[in-house]
Amino acid sequence: MGTYSAKPADINRRWFVVDVEGKVLGRAASQIASILKGKLNPRYTPSFDTGDHVVVINAAKVKLTGGKEQKKQYWHHTGHPGGIKSMTAGELRAHRAEDLVINAVRRMLPRNVLGRQMMTKLRVYPDAEHKHQAQQPVEFKVEA
């Protein structure tokens, strides 16, 4: 016996479509991150990317609980002195709604090369239309 470690030839990546309309952002993001990590796969290996592709639709209609729409701040720095910028979740939703889901999922993945590799398998769209019908994605129900 020994510990199983997945190899690149063993990985068969599937495609999932996740509709987040009316779903709580954090709960949906944790389940999406689990798919990207490969935890649904019986050959899951923590040190190897065994995850599947995820297409998220209706990102503009994701639900934020409490007062997060007005109180939650997203920060970035321009790189210049005094260049810190902030924007509330409501402003971010109006400006670029898919970034709400992207930021939530990114922060639930490992912060290393493996996490960046997992993020390449995430596609987020603000409405119900996407261009990945050719991959025949399977619908994944996000639990409330």
C-alpha cells in the first residue's frame, strides 16, 4: 500500500455551470472553490490541480447579506504614493459585477502558484449567457 498521488494523465476535467442568482456570495464561493480545487474528484490530491472548470452565470444578481452592499470595502493600490483606492460592494457591482464572485473565490483558494492555476479554470459572466455550450457543462446546484 502507499499514498495515491494523481498524475496529469489521470485527470479528466469536467465542466460545470453554476447559477448564483439569489444565492449568498460566500456560500456559493466556497462551493465553487471546492470544485476548482478538485475536492469533488475521488482522485483529489492536495499538492496537484485536480479541479474542474466552472462557468458562473448571473454574477450581477448574487446576494449580499446584512449591510455588506454599503459597508464592505474593496481596496487596491495604483502603485503611486497615496494611490490607495476603495470602492464599496455596491459600487463594484455597478462597475464590474463579476469581480464580486472572482474576488470571493480567489480568496478561498491557496495563495500560491497552485491557486493561480486553479483560477484559470473559472469563468464568470454577469448575466445568463455564456459561450461555453460546446463543452457541454453540467449544471451544479449551489446549496443555500
